Amino acid sequence: MIKTPSQLSGKMPQNMKGISKELRQTVERLHNCKAHFAENIEVKEIFQGETVWEGVVHTFNIEGHPDTDICYAWSSPIEGSDKRKFYAVLKIPPVDSPLKAVQASIVSDYKNTPK
């Protein structure tokens, strides 16, 4: 995992603020808790030598969830659409990092894709 330049400087780029707000709302809605932005982490998932996902995962501190106090959230474009799919994965083992959250979502999406 690589820290983003905005994380190192302590500032969030303007376009990230809107995305972070949407992601915070997604976390709160899906997990019925209060979320507060903590940090952005760049993630690159490589499988068999090819990049299968690359982007920024937003980490949120959450209040009111019985099993964890951290949630990882991001969005990805939906293929063939101008819409985005939003993800909000709780930090519950085996998910213990933004990378593991992305990996878990990839496996879940694959399992739920009609064959």
C-alpha cells in the first residue's frame, strides 16, 4: 500500500471531497453506523501478472457497529455504463487492510457473476 500525496500533505484534493462524501454516505447506509473519513490509500491488485484493479480506497472510522470500527470504501465504473458501483467493506478478518478489502470484493463479484 502506498500513501497518496494528499495523505502525506494532510490535504484532500477538491474532487476527492465529493467522492469521499458519497462513500461516507454509502458506508453509513449499508452498515447502519456513523462514519468519519480517516485516510486514502492507493491500492493496486495484480493477479497472474496483470493489474485487475487500481484505485484509491477511502478508510473510514465508524461508530455504532458491533464488530469493527473501520470500513474501507471505494467506487468503480460499471462496464458499459456511466454509473459507478460503490463498495463498503468492513475491517473484519480475514479483511485487515484496504488491499484485502479489494481482493474480497473481487472474489465476491466473481462468485456473483452469472456464468
